[in-house]
Amino acid sequence: MSHKPIWYLKQIPPEFCDKAVEDFLLVAPKDANMGQNGETKNHAQRNTTVRFIDSGHWLSYIMHGVAREGNFACKWHFDITGHENIQFAEYGPDQHYDWHVDVFPLGNQGLDRKVSVVCLLSEPSEFEGGDLEVKLYSEYKAPLKKGTIIAFPSILQHRVTPVISGLRRSATIWMNGPRFK
């Protein structure tokens, strides 16, 4: 039996991150909600500010490519047919997103999220805390730096730990495909 990595990492230049942030800040921010249709607000579980960016933005094409590479290289073999809009998230002091998965198995959607893709847009020196942790039997801290794109199966539990100081910025897309069977 071959070992399947829990994530796949790639890197983009920091200037790409700066340009993406510049683009994303043009969109009005809103308080983050949770749930299949964004129907739940619970700051104890998730406290962050988000902006949604059209799926045609140039960064989504890069992140989409990383997801496809990871799906092949890690032998996840998910049936991927598309992706959602970019979610640009900003986490300031005391903001976080507790343990969760990105799949809604009991939802009415015709598609399931298969691969979660996150790009860190800030230098780790710009904030304290705010670690991305992924859980598979135990917790793993993702080795992120500005421009790192990480792809992992959306069925895995993950979280962003509370930011202690500074501002953590990231972009996330979800690759989707036919319902899990």
C-alpha cells in the first residue's frame, strides 16, 4: 500500500501575492459565515473577514493548476470538474477558524468540494499565530511562507489558529466535482 501525502505544496513569487492583495482589497469586506449556503454565523467557531473574488481572477488559475498537480502527484484521484470563487480572508488579532471540513455531505448540492487550496499572501513575520493545521490522526502544522500554495483533500479537518498580533491574509478556492459515492 502506497502512502498518500496529506498535502501538496507549491510556491509563487511574493510580488504575485502583493498584486493579488491589491486586487482583492477593491472588493467590499464582510463578516465570514459558515455552512453550505453561509447561513451560520458563530464567532466562537469562525471569526474572520472575507471577500469573494470572481473565479476568473488570474490567481484562481494558478491555484487550480496546483490542485490538479496535487490530485495527481498525491494519488488522491478525485474527479474534479471545476472550482468556486476565491475567498480572500484576513485574520487580525483574536481571529481564527476552528476545526472544520470543507465538505457538506448532507447538503443538496450537485457537487462536492474535493480539494481545498490555500495561498498564504502575508509573510509569517507580519503576524503571530494564525497557523494552518491539518488533522489526519494527529495535527500537522503546514509549513507556509508568503506565496506558498497548499492543496489538501477537503474531507480533512483543518483550522487556522488564533492570530495573536498582526494581519494574516490568504486566498482559498475549493475544487469540486460529482458527489462522493
